[in-house]
Amino acid sequence: MAGRITILDETVINRIAAGEVVERPASVVKELVENSIDAEATSIQVDIENGGKKLIRVRDNGTGMSRDDAFLALERHATSKLRTEKDLMGIATMGFRGEALASIASVSQLRLLTCDGNEPAGTEIIIEGGALRKSDGLGLARGTVIEVRNLFFNVPVRRKFLKSPQVEAGHVQEFLTRFALAFPAIGFTYREDGRVRMDTPPVKGTFERIHTLYAKEVRDNLIAAEHSSGTARLHGLVARPPYARSNMRSVLTFVNGRCVRDRVINSAVTKAFANLMERGRFPFAILFLEVPPEEVDVNVHPQKAEVRFINPQQIYDLIVDGIYEALTGAPFNVLKPHREPLLPGAVAATVDHHLREGRRPDEPFVRPKNSSPLPAAAPAQKRGSEPPKTSARDTPEAPGRFASLGVLGALPNSFVVLYSDEELIVMDHHAAHERVLFERLRRTEHEREPSESQDLLIPIVLEFTALETRLLSAHLETLRRVGFSVEEFGDTALVVRGVPGWFGCTDLEDFFRSLVEVMLDTGTKGDPSRLKDELFKKMACNAAVKEASSMRPEEIKHLLRDLDGVGSIDVCPHGRPITARFSLAEIRRKMGRK
């Protein structure tokens, strides 16, 4: 039967294309603002009414268009940003397909006002549902104004799927916030039903722009991240844990100025914060990737919201290294003068000395003389870098961020109390010691050098099920590397002949059974690196000092120095905060002092 296949009418084609490009009012704002940015605008004003359903107006002071270009811009696949197929291999503009204006005009009543300053008059064009209704010349300033009224007026099914005006307006403001962050040199003004919701003048950089977009609580927790790898560069800001948000929407990532969602990027950010966040909590980060245009493909999503990298592993490592360096590298605050403890002085002792004194007298354990249970704190090193060749004790010790705090003492059966010039600080000593042990276990794994093992006077045989024994046997090398001397002893048992110096007085059988639980919970998920981290978390938690009441001031000071040595991180490996801080100014106010 002939005549069943026909070529679609141009109007139908435009409406089909609009379904991919124009999802909601925020999609219209995104496409129009991207055009304004490509037109080299330094000021962009956005007005909406009724959540953008009634009106969307975008005004810019960019290059504008001549009359002929204005008409061409409303045709499908008409663009000033591409010339040949080769140009697709290195797209450096926000827009490039040349279909946004035609798609928007096909599902709305669109009015275009533009002038390039080279013609005696500007141009006005009115299109309704894809059909030209009016064109005229007008006296206009250089730049472009586009008004979009009654979005989806001729596609009622699509209009029914729009949310409330408040929800749609929220999406518009979210897009404009991202543009404002990516292009701080451009001034953005946003009005909703006549009320100004955003007014951000041009500034020099992203941090200055953040001051106009985010609350003080966010700004006070941000630290800079900057890292390079080959031809790619990462820069931006991340919030230092324990500050966190409830979902991954708090991570904004930009590639060459374009805000995108990307599996590689999100996976890298998640990895970098893996041992710094509680489960169910997510980081706050604003990250910018600069990659040569020819090394990233932005033409993989109708709304240009996804990208593909030629070298995804390079990008992954760049992000993980950059965030890790920012969070664990240089001290976070300006160093304070060194303070002596306020409590009476005591013989200097390590945190592990406290554990040693608490060991039961009948425990079969002997430590060699002059052994150092906790190795000397080493400077925080960047992931993947060469391990330091000298310990911190080989160089003059300067007080770090934690070591500069004064020691007040310990709360009964609970926490230790510290102070600075500005704050009273309550520290969870167990969480702090847990972080120190965890970072050193990870460092031991990275350096591939076994920790010293202390022989037991009497080896201990531990009985397990056949499955549990197989699980533990699969990780004997990891256990040996961190200082356990352990061997298989038949099909359902292990024999422990030695333990690491940091092990403390934890019950061996309970300890190994807790590792089995971790293996059963994590090992089936197919991520070996995550399993090792989870094992190290459990080891550190079990071995960390439990009671603060018997810790001497110098033991607390040693722990503070150790914290600085592993990067001054503010959370335990499970993401719980190490300190709670109380402003002395606020305490003075509560006490009636000024």
C-alpha cells in the first residue's frame, strides 16, 4: 500500500524538537541565558510571571543581531557558533545546535527585540505557535530582549504537567544561581512577579559571588580546592566536614562553564568524601573543571546536561586528589600561639600509654622495650604521592590547628575540654583517636610496608564457621600488613601469634568477629577499596581510646598533635564530628558580660 510514509510538516517537527529541549519554564530560561552569555553580555536580566507560565523575559546588553540574522535565528539549525562538522570536536560556546529559539517559538507566543548597533533601527519580530505574526523596525539600544508568553498554550497536555508557580520559579532560580556561579563577571538580576529575588553585580571571582548567593553558615565552612593534571584543571570550593547536606543536589559541577551531571564526576566526589560523611549525608561542593574543548563531548544530551570525557580516569583522579588535598593539606585556620596545659604538668606520654596502663594484668601480651606503639605523626600527604622519608620528630615541631589549642581537662566519663582565644571546644577523644588510627592504617596500606607486630606470649586460636574462616583468609595479607601475625589453622580456625602496637586491650575474638560482619555487609558489593576502608574503620573504632577521665593533659596534647599530623580532619571515619565549638563571645553574652 503506497503513501503510508510522509514527511512531517515543519510546525510538527518544531513541536517534537521542543519536547526534547523545552521541558519547563526553567529550560526556556536556560537556553535564552546561554545565548546571552554567548553574545558576550555583561548584564542579564530575567523576569518571570506565574512561575514562567505567563511570561519569561530575558534582557541582555550583548552584541545583538541585525535584521537578517534575527530572522535566521528563529529557523531550526541556524546558529552562529558552528560552521563545519569539525567544529563539533571542540565546542567552546554554551549553545551550538541552533534549535532552541525555533523550538521555544513553536510552543509559545514569542517576541524578539534586538539591535547590533550597526543599523539605524533595531528589529521586532512576533511569532505565535511557530507562525510569524509581525515584524517591524524599532529604535532600540544594543542588545537583545526575548519575551516568551503563555508557554505550551498550544500543547495543553504539556502545560498540565507543569508544577505550581512556586515550584517552577524555584527551578528557574536554581538555574540562574548556577549561571551566576559559573560567570561571576556577568551581573544577573532575577525578578519573580515583580519582586527582586536575585541581584548579583559583576565580581572578580566565584568566592565573591558566593557572598551574594549563600548564607554565612555556608561561607564559613568553605575552603578552596585547586589541582591540575595534564591538560585538565580543577578549582572551586568545598565545605569541610562535618558540614553536610541531605542530598547530592548540593554538589554543583561545571565543565568549561557548563553545569552538568556526570557519573564520573559524581563518583569521584563521593569517593573523596567517602570517609568524611555519615551515611545518608552528602557534601557541599562547587567545582569547576577546565578541559580542552576537544577532550570533552558536550553533544550527548538534548539539554546539554551531560558530557563524556576522552580520558575519564584522568578526570576522576583529578577530582579525588584535588578534594583530598583541600581537606587534609594545609591547616584550616590561622595558627594560634602554643599553650601549656592549665592542669598540673605530668610526665609526657602517648595516647597509647593510657591504653597500656589499662591492660588487664592477665592478658598474654608483651611489648618490647622502647617500642613506639603509635608511630610518629607524619605530615599529611596527597593521595598518590611519595610517602615522606622523615618523621615529624626529625624536624622542629610547630603547633598546628589542633595542637595550638589549650587543654582544660576531661568531663566525667565523657569528652575532653579545650579552648582557643575565641572558643570553648568539647572534643570527642574517641572519634579523634579513631581518625588518627584510620589514617595511619590507610597510609600503611598505601606504602605497602608492614607495621611492626608484637608477639603474643601464648598464640590464640579463634574458632569460626567455614564461611567466616574463608572470608578472613581472603584478607590475611591486609591483616598482616597492618601488624597482625595471623595464619589459617584448619578449615574453621585462625591462629593469632602477634598483634600491632596500636591494638590496645580489645578482645581478639570480638575484634575478628566484627571484621567478619564488615566483610559480609560490604564484601558482596564488589568494591575492594571500599571494603578495605570499612575494615580500617572497624579496626580504628575498636582500638581507639574509650575513657577520657584517665587521660593526662600531655596525652591529650599528643592526640592533638597526631590529629594535625593526619591532616587536621574534623570528623571521624564514620563522618561524626570530632569537636563541638562554643563562641566565647556568646558565652560572655549569656553571662551578662559585653
